[in-house]
Amino acid sequence: MASSGQKVVLITGCSSGIGLRIAVLLAKDEKKRYHVIATMRDLKKKDKLVEAAGDAYGKTLMLLPLDVCSDESVKQCINNVKDRHIDILINNAGVGLLGPVESISMEDMKRVFETNFFGVVRMIKEVMPDMKKRRAGHIVVMSSVMGLQGVVFNDVYTASKFAMEGFCESMAVQLLKFHVHLSMIEPGPVHTEFETKMMEDVAKMEYPGADADTVRYFKDVYLPSSKDIFEAMGQTPEDIAKCTKKVIESSNPRFRNLTNSLYTPIVAMKYADETGGLSVNTFYNLLFNFGPLMHITMSILKCLTCSCLRRRTISPN
């Protein structure tokens, strides 16, 4: 139970990666300002979180089961919070999907939207009425740079993040009238176990329904380039957790928060040309015409973006 003066923070998707690191960082806050409710679909996967939380577990951090794809689970989870009072909701739960769209089933596409879009909507719908009634609260959504800029072979995942960006941009206007803040956290590549395993798996998969050229472009062009980008520009879950903490502690939190300043020119390029041709043609040329040059550029960037510089890219300011 939260102590007097503590803010109640509910976080989704805490079994690993970014969600785990946010939960631990807030639970270990030196001033003990937060009572963290870390949630996950299967509490059997709690061991990593419990170990990382250490002495904070059972004091400033508690666990609840939550499946964001289930109306009943969402309602039951919030009902288990004292007075259903949540000061900060951090929507982190998400799934990825990568590969030629011809080989992806409609069911798999719906599964991504069910978690990445409708899962967030369920959570917001459940906590928003109380926040509006209290005229206070902060809703944080873990989005992605891919919610701002489309990325080849990430078509469905990108679409789910674009949908969330549009939904939240619309909601933010209404919520301000009730003194409730809404903030998007927009990371680029992040080194997590989930991402590593997904990249390894997709390289071995067959892609029925996709033509041979598309499969070759995916495996021999996109995947190596993606690996280069991850190595040169990737952040850690700890980086994203620190950025998120800065956002929720800001007296005037921003709506959009790119966690990696190296992506700012990429996003700016999209909006610099209203026809869309600049960004589409640039990415086309980088991937298909200047692949070797891109590899060299990413290698140089990897050397330039030492750990010291990368630490400086996590501030939303």
C-alpha cells in the first residue's frame, strides 16, 4: 500500500526489458516517492524483476497479474488497487512483428494491434475517468520512432504505433482540460532479449507467400543493415527507463519525447517535405543503392557514439 505522499505508478509489461527497468528504477527512488505496481501477464515470469528489485520488492514495489488484451483482466487489476487510485499509468506492454507482409497472417497482424493499440486503449479507458474526476494524473505511452517514421519490413508494427500516436495526440488535447498529462516515449533501437531473439528467429524463418526477391531483400539487405543500426545507435532499457523517469518528474511534461537525439534529423526530414518523397527516396537509396556506404557510415557512427555520448542522448530535453 502506498504511503502518504507517494505517487501510485502502474506499469504494464514488466517481466523483462524496458518495463522491468522502469519498475526497478522508480521503486528504488532514493526519496521513495513512488509506490510501483508492476504488472505482467504471467506472474511465473516474475523472478528477474524480483531479483532486480531487491529490498524494494514488497515495500515500494508490488506485483499484479494483467493481460492488456482482456477487458476482464484490466478491470480486475485496477479493482485490486486501493480506491482504484493511480497517479501515473505507464503503458509499456507490446509485441513486435517483422518480415514481408505477404507472409504474415491476418491473425498475427490483429494480435499486434490487440496488444500495441487496443491494449493501451483499454488501460487508458479504465484509469482515465478517475484521473479526470480528480483533475490530476499522468498517462505515459511507450511508443517508438516507428510511430513517427515508417520502416521497411516493419509495416504492421509501425502501423500499430502510428495508430497509437494518432489516438494519443487526439486524447492529449481533451485531457489537458482536466489537468491530466499524456506523454509519448519514442525510442529508436533498444537492446533487449526480446529484440535479439526476434532478429535471430526471423533470419532462420521461411516466408511462404513472399516472392524470392522480396525474401532476399529482407534477409540479405534489410537484416544486415538493421544489425548495423542497432549496434551504432541502440540504447539500453536502462536508458529508456531514465528518460521515462525524467518525463514523469517534469513540472511541465512534453507530449513527445524522442529518447535518442540521433533520430531527430530523420524525423525532421519527413516533415520537411510535404510530398513525402524526400524520406521515402532517402530510405530507398540508403537501403538498396548505398548499402555498403551505409555499413561504413554506421561503423563510423558506432565509434563516434561512445558510451559517454549515448548517455547524453537519453534526456527528453
